[in-house]
Amino acid sequence: MRVIGVVAIVAGHVWDQRHFAQAGLYTWHVPVFFLLTGYLWKSDRTTGFEIRRRARTLLVPYLSWLIIVTVVWYTVRAARGEPFDTHLLTQLPLGGNSISRPYSAFWFVTALFFAAIYMRFSERLHPALPWFVGGIGVIWCIGAPHAVAMIPESAGTAIAAVIFLAIGRSVRAARDSITRPALTGVVLLLPAWWVGWSGATATLNMKGGNLGTPVASVIVAAAISVGLLLIAEGIEQYLPQWSRTVILEIAACAIPIILLHTLSLAITERYGLPSSKWTFLIALFVPLAVAAVLRRTPARRILF
């Protein structure tokens, strides 16, 4: 699921103005990561442990890649004789919706960090409280999306993201009762995806606090994500061993690919390359190659 989500995010940023990206990918490609986090949720952890763990696995790589991307980007700009952009540097501490390419996807990491903390804290108070927290976030996004998006480091957007974590956790709790996951997944996926594709519901832009058509787009995103997850579980047993190795390798590089692919796109744009299958392949495989190499060095401790 991480591999599918990563490919969809890269494709969405390459062809962000195309209908197939807006209606076919933006309807689910970010929510699926939050839902998967909820699906893999472990309920026996304290809030303190969650903060320490998420800081290590999310914030440390976030800061490390932020420095790397900044150095590379300003080196490219200097090599092209472009002026030093001080405004962009002043926006970096705000993160979230305040920073754009080459940092377009960085918001996701801090949103996931805060969403996990909100989920853990509310869950410790009462198991049903994450639903309330996520619901408040959704309502807030409906009423004032810009205000939500402008909260530094996507800490506001993360409140709404809790709803997807709660859905994922509930699906996991009910998983044993689903005897035919692939079929159930198809039944969920196809109608929900068609609703988004047809334009019956608006697309999501969680970074901007936009959850599309009130409530309906959230339901569509959840149905597509759960459908994909169940299909993946249904077909997993049929995958050959070599493909499992490849999938695990790419999945392990998910965060670097997400954080580096928009740098690749920003550079190709600077050199006049239009969005195409070639820029897509560059944005996907160059970060993957870089990550695959770095994962085998001591730098993995701060980059992954």
C-alpha cells in the first residue's frame, strides 16, 4: 500500500492539472497513508512513547531531508545565476502549507506526526474520542480551510487526518470478520472511485485544508483506501518471493521518495522539461535510487 501510495503521489504532482490526477488520484492518495497508519495502530503505547517514537521516525528524517533539499536547491539556483531567495528560507520554520516546491510534500510528514500524537492522546482518554477529534477537524476544514492550513507544520490539518486513523483502526478491529477481502475490497473500491472520477464529489487537497465535498469526499477517500487495502491483502498470498523483496525495498524508501520527488520536479521545471512520462520516471526513480544507496550507509539513522 505504501508503494501504491508513493507512485500515486508522484504521478499526482507530475500531472496535477490533469483530470485523471485530480479525480483519480487526489481523491485518495494522501488519506490512504493516514488510514494505513490507523490500520497498523498498536493500542498498548503511552503518549510519551508515541511522541518519542514518531519524533525519531518522522521528525528526524524531516529535518535531515529539509537541510539536504535546501542545500541542493540553492546550489542549483546559484549555478543558474538566480538570485538568493531569502523569503523561502524564512518560511521554512512554518512548514506545512507555507512552503511550496521543492518542499511541496514536506507537510505530510509533520501532519502524520501530529495526527499520531492526537490519536494517541485522545485514545488514552477514551477509545471513542479519536472519532470526536477527527470529526471536529473535518468540520473545521469545512468551515475555515484556509485557517486550518495556515497553522504551522500542518498541526491543524492533522486534526482532520485523525478521522482516517480512526477508520483504519476500526477496519483492523473488524478484519477477522471479512472472509473474502479481495472481493470486499473491489465492492468498496469501484463505486467510490467512480464517484470521485465522475466529479460527483470534489477532490481533496489536505495540505490546503480542503476536504472536498463536505463529508462525502471523506467517505469516498476512506472507501477507496479500505478497498485498496483489502485487495492488497487478498492478493498478497499470490505474490512471488522476488516481488515481495522489491516491494519491501521500495516501501522502506517511501519517506525519502515523498520528500525528494518534488525537488526532482522543481529542477526539471527549471531546465524547461514539461510534465511527461519522463519527468515522472525521473521523479520516482532518482529519489528511489538515492534512497536505496543511502539506506545501506550510516546515514540511514537520520534519513529513514
